[in-house]
Amino acid sequence: MSNQSKEPKEGDFITIKSYKHDGSLHRTWRDTMVLKTSENMIIGCNDHTLVTEADGRRWVTREPAIIFFHKHYWFNIIAMIRDNGVSYYCNLASPATLDKEALKYIDYDLDVKVFPDGEKRLLDVDEYAEHGKKWEYSDNVDKILKHNVRTLVDWIDNGKGPFSKEYIDIWYNRYLELAERENKK
């Protein structure tokens, strides 16, 4: 029996699960293709991926999206590749962890949406306040999340990492190569 490493390899498919602060399952994405794993991050692609909500409702993503998770930042980034350009949906969330079952994180409600023209919007501030009271988010978690919103906005404003056109082009093209290889099997 071969000893397989825990880290998924390029071209493998993983499940992503988001939870709420109280430990309840929030949302599951099936079959995200891994494009790169390193010690600190995972880059993947969702394309017509089945998503299941906590209430059992299911839907399928409409367009390819490059996803970025980092083990040290309290956010993850979804870059949706659309005909009119790239839109971003950024979740303020705990750093992701990976186990045999899935890539997992706690979703902390706050989201930053970035439109193809660069306009930014902070979303779900009311939900964050409501859940913060309900589940007693600590002052420390609140501080970390607010600091990470600033970091995220800095990345957006400076076209850093996933917010640069080159980054999206490189990883989307890599996805297309791997998907082509997968289709030939």
C-alpha cells in the first residue's frame, strides 16, 4: 500500500466547507479543482460546481472562478471570470485548514465585493453585528477581522495577488490546460 501525502496535488478535486462561528455548516462546494498548493496557500478553480446551502438548497456556479485560500490571512477570495470582466467576492473568514474530508473555514459574514470597474462594496455589516452578539465574537476576533479588511482593501487598491489581471490569466489558463487533460482521460 502506497503512502499518499495529505496535500492534494494539481488537478485533484477537493470539497470546500464553510462553517459559522457556532460550528454549524454554512455552505459546501463539491469538486473544486486544485491548481496549486504550497505551505501557505491553495489556489483552485470552481466551474459549474455544485454548491449546497445549510438548508439543503442546491445550485451550480455559473462561471469559472479562481479561488484563493491562505493559511495566515483571515479572508478568502473568489475571482469570477465573466464576459464583462472579473468580479471578486471576498469572504472575511478564518484561515483555511485542510483535512482528509475538505478545505474548511469559518465564515465571519463580512464580505467585500469588487466589480469589474474596480468599485468596492463592504457587504453584510448588519449580519456581522447580529452574529457577533449572538455567538459572542471576541474583541480579538473583531480586531483581527477589521485588520484583515484593511489588508484586503490594500490588496485590491494595489492590484496585489489575485487582484492582478496577470494572476487571473495565469491560473485560468492553467485550469483550462488541466481540464483539457482531464477530458482526454
